[in-house]
Amino acid sequence: MNDVREKVVAGSSTWESAPPHSDSSPEIHSSPGGSGETPQTPGAPAPLAPHLAADLHPDLIQQGWQKYWSRRENRPYFWNKISGESMWELPVVKRDFDPITDPLGICHTGPPNAGNVTPSASKRRPSEDNGPPPKKFVLAGPWDIEVPTNVIIYERPPTICPHPHPEIEGFRFTLANKLRQCYQELCHTRESIDAPKDSFNRWLMERKVNDQGGSDPLLPSHCFPEISHSMYEEIMNDIPLKLAHPKFTGDARKQLSRYAEAAKKMIESRNASPESRKVVKWNAEDTFQWLRRTVGATYDDFQDRLAHLRRQCQPHLAETAKASVEGICLKIYHLSAEYARKIREKHSVLLKENGIQELAAPLQQAALRKVWCYPVQCALPSPRPPLVEHFLDRDQVLLRYLGETQVINANYLQKLEQLYRYSCFDDKKFEQFLSRVWCLLRRYAAWVGGAGAGVNDSHVTQMALPVPVLDCLHRYFGVTFECFASPLDCYFRQYCSAFADTDSYFGSRGPFLELRPVSGSLVAHPPYCEELLAAALRHMERLLQDSAEPLSFVVVLPEWPDKQTHALHKLQASHFKRKQVVIPAFEHEYRHGFQHVLPNPFLELRPVSGSLVAHPPYCEELLAAALRHMERLLQDSAEPLSFVVVLPEWPDKQTHALHKLQASHFKRKQVVIPAFEHEYRHGFQHVLPKNEVYFRS
């Protein structure tokens, strides 16, 4: 398929009727006859009439040269059907004589050379300048957007969704944050808990899977059933108390006591049935008595007792809180539908002010043709863009509209510019580029909950595969397409993303669940959402069953034994599965989902683990404070975390800090290197000569 694509690209300077190559339009077509035909390249142009081509030398005709008329330049040109070369001037006849034994062609008995043959012919070019072709600009970074696609789809009609506008995106951002804050307040006031971490983001993904005919690309508005199963379960799991994985025996004992107290308090303050009240209060009192009379219980004893208490009390607590939790889910959904309606009305007013008439029904595709996969196209014209200011701040660019600023790293803005050049077909002069980048950044900020919350709490749903993995998949498996990505973290220039309206200018093919590939190699790394993952796997199964051409998916999922069990089991049991590889926890890493705003040292993430090296300078107070800080971090963290501490062994100094470090129950290993077997790098290595950088202590 790559060979076919190369012929099409090369033909852009040969055939006048062929459009210039870009991802914004179908690149190859099949004849509209049958659906099983493979895409075909355009045919050669029709030759001129015989009387117009009579001035060609017979030798030139025998060598494959033919004469054609350029409608664009309004003059003839010459094209070789054998080599594919085209020229403006009449080419030179290639003689049959030997240039070594008969350099002048005296012994040659062929016909004489035509008088109108020029000694040197210039190749045909799009313009008259005949200058060298412009060099292709390749942008370096953690991506390879020069890779062409090998995915073929059936041609689809343009979408009737309106173009994004900064005014509308700012309004959507405000309402989305307001809805997120309302969710937190409802959980706090009704259930006395904080909203589960990342629950709102997963609710958005789960609702959009079921949102049939919704009017807003971000906020769900037409879902059935109205109560979200994922939101309901996540709130129930935190009632009456959010449980954590304790590190120490004392923490396990404290958590057991707090859970029993919270369960007793909840059942007494709610309108529960007598049976539920009796069971919960009896188990809570029994737990308190067990804690008072048990001395020297182990960590496992407290954990087993907590599991037993949950088995006894949780069904009754869930029955008591069911109506309240369902009320939270309904309230959030109804507010979302109302906000989506307000956004739609505001957008309609904006279109009318710009003289743009909305389309009532989706467009229909006239013919069924196979084409190279191309970005989503809009049927409506774009409204006039407002002014978006941009400022350069070291390695970052600030985009400001009406006082609202979005930040992006400068190299990622260059990446968006290159993607825009490849994929946008209605703004070749880049007049709307900055406003569309601002809308893109604002949309994703609304999705993850703003800049601060997003970077700290939502990167798990936005983690990207590292560059060597994607490069390996491309080289060895022919992968050229990402099923779940965004313009900010994509590796290839062809990908699917959550928002077709803001992302299509930068190469997005729309949501993956709406893509219908016929052939090609794709990689799928979906965000963590059980409903989205299940829907994606069902969609892949249907595509593989319906396609009679080569089609493959490389699916990358985190191995969480306590989560995604149904989807993982379904994937493992699929008869389309060819190979499964499990990479251990400490042998792989991800790229941060907010790589477009973070500095380079913070882009690589190792999941559920952490290892740091600490080498503090000599200062008794600083060292003691650093060790106390490490102790607190290790106590508070419920995930793997480790510190490698490097200190000089001075028996007469730092005794208190060293003794505290050696006595810590977190210490796992201690290694002492003798005095003359180690060395340090000088603190002023940036100004010293190389032979003085290292010194022995």
C-alpha cells in the first residue's frame, strides 16, 4: 500500500487533474463499482490530437515520449510514459550509436536529428522559476509525523458539527468546571466523602460511549440509562469511608476502628430498616470489643477483620445510601444536559451573527469508495476568528484570549503547526491557527479539570506510550495509526481522538468508535474506563469479522488484577488474539499525558513505583530535616516508593542523623565504601579543567 501512495504523491506534478497531496482529502479512490476493489491510482492524462503531436520525432515516440496540453499553464508539455518524467521543453533524442567508438554518430544510419531539438531541456515544474525543489522540513521530537498511513476506509460525508470558537470554548470550560465542583459538593454534603479521584473524568468517558445523538462533544446530554453505573459504583466503594492500603500495623488498626465508627454513625443518622440497623450496630460494637481485648494482633489480623466487617455491613450500608447516591448521579446528568443545551444555543446565536446556516440533518455519502484514511471534514464554513495573542516565555508559548491564558511548550506548538499544515484544508494562510490551538488547549483543560488539577491528578487517564515502543511497532508490525490519542501526545499524524471538532485540523480521524477501517495496522492504548474499553474491544471484533483484507490491532493495557477483569478476560478469550506479552512493573514506563506543558525531565513515568537518589550536602540540620521528610513520605505513600541515600561516613560528625538513619525501620540495606575506593565530582566542575573535576575524599 505504501507503493501505491508513493505513486499518487509523485503524480501530483504530472497529472493536472490530480489534487495536491494532503491528509485533508482522500488520496486514492477505487472505481465506484464494487466494495471489494482495491484503491487505484489515477490514470495517465489523455494525449493530444494526432495533428498536435505530429512534431514529435519518431525516436522520441519510440522512447515513450508523448505531448500533452497543460490547462493550468496554457502550453504544451512532454511526458514519458515509461519513466514518468515530464518536461516543458522538447527532450533530446537518445541515439543508438556507441558514444565511445562513434561519438559524433557519423557511422549511424538512422534518420537525422530534428531541427527543433534543443541542446538542453528543462524539467516541467509547477511554476516558471525552474529553481530547485524546496527542502522538506522534518520536525524533530517524540513523534514521527512524516509516516504515511496504510489504513484504508470507506469515504465518509463531512460532519455537520459547527467549527469551534474561543468564545464558545471559554463558556464550555466554565460550565464543565462548575459541574465538576457541583459533583464534589454533592458527595461532601450528602455522603460526607470527597468525590472519588478521577471519577468525573471516567464518568465523561463512560457517558460519551452511551451518548447517542448528544448535542455537545464534551458534556453528555442524551444517555440511557440516566444513572451512570461507573459513578454509582465509585461513590458506593467510598461509603462510609474511603479505604487505603495501610503500610504498617498501626495504620491497619486505626483504619479498622475508623470504618466501624463511620458505619455505626451512618446507620444511626439515616432512615434505614430495623434489620440493617441491627446488623451494622452489632458488628460495629463487636469490632470495638475485639480491638479492646486483642493485644499484639498482626497486620493480617486487622486486615482480615476489616474484610469481615465490610462483608457484613456493606450490603446494608449500600441499601441505605442507594437513593442518595442515585440522586447524585441523576443530578449531575441533568445538569450536564442543561449545560449542553445552553452551549448549543449560544453556538447557534454565534453562527447566525456570522451568517452561517446550520444543517438540520447529517449529509449522506453518494458513492461507496475506498480511500486512504483522512481527517474529519466540516460541512459548515468557519466563523470569523477573534484575535488571540501569543507570547514567548523561554521554552513555552502563552496564548491569551480575553484574559484567559493557555500554555504550551514551544516545540509542541511547532508540532501542531506541522500537523495543521498536513491536515487543515480550509485555512492555508494560517489565519485561524492560533484561535484553533487555543480552543484545542481549552477543551482538554475542561476535560481534565483545569491545569492544576489535571497535571497532578488526571495524568493516569492521559498516559502515552514511549517513543521506542511506537517506533518498534511501526518498523516491525507496520503500525501507522493510533486509535486513542490527541494532537498533543500523538506519535503519528493519523490518529483517533475524543473530539473531532477541535482535533480534526491537526489530523484527527474522529472518535475510534466511529472509525470503520477496512485494512491497515493500528495500535490501541485506551484510557482507563471499563465501559470505553469494553466498547472498543467489541468494535475491534466487529471490524475484524467484517473485513476481508489485512487488518490488525496491537492493544496495550495495564495489567491491574483488581480492575478491568471482564474486558481483559474477553480480550484474552478472543479467537482473533495471536500473541500476549506481559511486561513487569519496573521494566516499562509511560510518557506523561501533559507532556505538552511539562519540562523534559518530568515526561517519563514508571507506573505505581518510585525511586529517588538523595545526596544532601553536609549540614546537620538540613540532613535531619531531609530524613524526617523522607520518613513522612514513606509513611504517607500507599504505593512503592524508595530512596537511595548517599552520605560520607564521618565518625565525628553527623552522628545523630546517621544513627537515626541506621535505626529507621524503613532501612533495607547499608553499604560502606572504604575511603580510597571512591571519588566525587567537584561542585565547580563547570569551571575547572577536566583533570581536576574528580577528587578522592
